Amino acid sequence: MLESLQTYFSFAFVRYAFIVGVLIAVCSSLLGVTLVLKRLSFIGDGLSHVAFGAISVATVLNMTNNMFLVLPVTVISAILLLRRKNGGKKIQGDAFLAMISVGAMAIGYLLMNVFKTSSNLTGDVCSTLFGSTSILTLKKAEVWLCIVLSLMVIVFYTLFYNKIFAVTFDEDFAQAAGTPVNIYNLTISIVTAIIIVLAMNLVGSLLISALLIFPALSAMRIFRSFKSVTIFSVIFSTVCSTLGLLVSILAGTPVGATIVAIDIIAFLLCSIAGKFRK
């Protein structure tokens, strides 16, 4: 096994996959705690469907780098979802989320069928939805882009940790204390959209929510303080993503599904450990 791993790690695309995988795991676990506590867990699923639709449009347009289309569209959708959640609109936030997520996925798949750019349409769709091979085909420029965006997310969370803590638990008190709650909520939505676009290559659009939810829920089974939950969530997500990538490479299984399966097993173990700790 060690010889096989040494052989695999001699290839640049495998090293790129692990770098991107770890960075995405760290970023998604950080924001996942906030999203779970603010009851916005499903936003990741909705935005991932929007990203799928944008990727389909980029594929039809033969764009060499779909990030220039996918990232702005997903960020704009995140902002619209936040406005729907906070405002008294005719279409409420949960209904609007369901509408754009289903609509974006349907339109994306329709465009990929009508304007076929590849003979293997099923394989392209499967790769986009479940991240089966895309993480192993990353280019150097994409890796650097992921590193820059991930570092921005980590720096933002570190610098504004106290503000994020306040906005997460009590928006009214934070606003009364002079914290610009709307600006922080807007920033959290934008950062979430960035993480989702980055995670598309790792687990695909249908499994992104797992990266956001499982680390946070697993940490909450054992710990109670916000800081402890956040730290354990990062460790949990990093370990599970690394193991998932290793198993996927050695066993030839789909990357996204393998990572989520390990997340589920680890969550069950954390649940058992939490009961013993009580």
C-alpha cells in the first residue's frame, strides 16, 4: 500500500487533489458551524444546484475557465437568498431557495442535452453532480485560485471570529451593540458561495451539503462551546476528506461519495462518543 501511495504521489495531479481537498475541507467546516447554528444548512444544497446550472451554461459556451461565470452567478444567488430570508417578500426564502435550485438544475441539464459538447454526456453530468473525477484533473492555475480563495476565507473567519460568533447566536444583541449585522450576514453568504464553487470539484454539486453539515453536527455531538465545536469540526473535516481521497485513489471509488461515506461513519462514531461523555 505504501508503495502504491508513493507511486500515486509522484504524479502532480494527485498532489493537487490533496492540496485542494484539505483546503476545501477546512473552509467548509468553518462556515458549516455558522450555517448549522443559523439554520441555513440547506443553502449549500440550493447554491450547489445554481452552480451546476452555471457550469452547464459555461460548458455550452465552451469557456476555458468556467470559474469566471460560475462564481459570480453563485454569489449573486447567495445575496438574493439572503434578501429573501430577511425581507417580507411575496416569495419567502425557503420557497425561493427550492425554486431556483430545482430550476437551475433542470435548465442546466436541458442545455447540456440540447447543445451537446461531448459524446459522453452521461459521464459529464455524473462528474459534475458527484465529483467522480474532476478533482483529479485540476490544472495548476485552478489549484492556485483555490489556494488564494481558501486563504481569503480562513483569514476572514480568523479576523472576524468574535463578530461571526455574535451574529451567529444573537443578531438582535449584536445589532444593539453596534455590529453591522446585515454586512456580516452578506459576507457569510458570499463566502459560502465561494466555498460551494470550490467544493464542486471535490464532491460534486449534489454532495456539497455534506461537507458543510457533517463536520459541524459531529462536533456538536461531543462539544458544547462554539470554539471547541469549530476546532473539532476543522479536524474532523480534514481527516475525513484526506481518508476519502486516499481510499478513492487506492480503491478506485468515486471521490465525492467516498468522502461522504466516511463522514457518515465518523458522525456515527462521534454520536456514540457523545453519549458516553454525557
